[in-house]
Amino acid sequence: MDNIEVCRLLHISKRTLQYLRTSGKLPYSTLGNKCYYKPEDVRALLDKNLTTNCG
């Protein structure tokens, strides 16, 4: 998944996504100048935040 896909899925801004990368909360890989994310890593972040906020 690329930046645009992750931002749309999580309903976050590019700046928030940058924060998640630099803080180590969302693993990523780069290819050229683009960042890519594994769908399972994005899902894990989403699940962790839903569990933390609801429980």
C-alpha cells in the first residue's frame, strides 16, 4: 500500500502518516522516493488503536 491508500483507509493526513513512520508505530519500506506499507501492518495498527481506545 502506498501513502495515499493508507491515508484514505485510516482517514488521516499525510503529516499524521509521517508521524506514524518516524515514531516507529507503522513499519514501512521505501522504493525510490515512495513509501510502501504492508496491509497486515496497517491492520495491526488499526486493531491496536481500536482496542486501546475502546477497552
